[in-house]
Amino acid sequence: MKAVRIIIMSLVATILVGCGTTSTVPITGRKQTLLVNDGEVLSLANQQYQQYMQSAKASSNATNTAMVKRVGQNLANAVVSYLNANGLGAEVQNYAWEFNLVQDNQVNAWCMPGGKIVVYEGLLPVTQNEASLAIVLGHEIAHAVAKHSAERLSNEYKNQYGTAVLGAVLQGSGMSEGTQQLIALGQSLGGSLWTSGFSRSQESEADHMGLIFAAMAGYDPQVAVTFWQRMAAQSSGSSSIFSDHPSDAKRIKDIQGWMPEALKYYKPAATATTSGKSTTKATKTLKVTSKKK
């Protein structure tokens, strides 16, 4: 058992030493050190995503499903354009966007690394319109773009193995076994690796980036304030979305502080013209229906 323990520790050390990279988070400019690579994280995320989708029930509401896909794709297009325009085109290959509305009354949504986005039907009565939905999806997509899951995995490595791992580094061998260790760690964290459990600083960063992404996609970022006010008013312990976030009051104050920056990116996109009047993605409000279970 001791020999096996040394081998496992040394394999993890190979990942820690060989795969550690320093990168800059888009929009915020924050520096982060990642001890796992994109391929490993994406493989693990896709595995758990497929498992989830096998048990989830897709929404039977065609209108709401189409809205989620439309808003999500608008955001994805804006994010890809931003990455390409800012020398981050290599990151685009990490995304295979999917947008799903599922039958679940929770007020929640999440995005896995690689751009796998799931929205629960219970969220839509609170968002009420496409622009507010874009605020939520922008936040979730920001988690993926900022590689918050990889950052969390990296922190788990450091917390679990620490200096003991470094002592076994000379015993390191195959990366395939190291990848298995990564998968084991990811599975031990469970679905919370993707759907919750981010630090407050990461959640705040996702708020910031998501606000900008929504504005880039042509959605009015100013709706974020009223949306979070609605969230605060209806919160009764049943809402799980962003449970590790700062308080509602602090979030709203931060969003107001970022608003001048977001508005620099905001250009309303006309979607239709009727009798000389145009509507935009930013202002269009839809009647949201939710199927009761």
C-alpha cells in the first residue's frame, strides 16, 4: 500500500509540475495558475455532462426552449468574436456550445467547461425577458471562459497533496495514470464542481464578465439590477442559483459599479421592424410559460 501511495502521489506531482501554467482571465485581467490542462478538464466535464443529460428531462415548451437556445447562441457568438479579436483564438477550439432547457423547478442554470449550458425551467419566471436571461447565461458562460472549474481543481490538488507531493516528484511516471487521478478527484467533488462551489471571488468575477458578455451580445446590461432585485425579493431558501455569491446588496452595488464599462460594449441589435417600429433583443419581453409538474 505504501508503494502504491508513493506512485499515486508522484503521478499527481507530474501533473502539478508539468502542467502548471499562468494565464490571464479575459475582461478582468486577473492572473491565475492552473495545474491541469484543458484537455483533461474538458474530458472530465463531457463525461459528467453526458451522464447528467441521460437522466434529465428536456422541456416540452418549444417557445421557451427556442428562447434559451437563441439567447445562448447570441452570447456564444459574442464571446467567440471577442476571443478572436483579442488574440485568444486558440481558446475557441475548447468550446462546443450546447444550450438545454430542462424540466426542473429549481431557480438555477449552469455551464460546464466546453460550453455545455443547462437552464432549469424554474429560472424563467424570474428572468421574465431575454435580456435578463442573457445576464444569467453570461454569468454561467463566464465561469467556463475564466476556467473557474480548472482553477478549483488546481486548488484541490494543492490542498490535498501540498508539499508531500513535491517530495515524491522523482517517482513520477505516465501521464495517463495522472489523468485517472484527475478524474478520481473530479468525481469525488461530484456535480458541484460544475454547478456550484465556486469561491465568492470567482462568482463576483463571473458577474463582471457576464455583464460585459451580455452587453457585447446586444442585451441591455442595465436589466441586471432589476433582475437581481427580483431574485432577492423571491428568495426563500428554494433558490440554489449562485448560492455561494456575495449578498444580493453587494452584488447589485458591484454591478452598478461595472455598468459604465458594460455600456461601452452595448449596441442594441434590431431584431424586427413592424410599421416603422423596431424591437431589439435588449428590450423584447416574452411571455414565459412554465409547465407545472
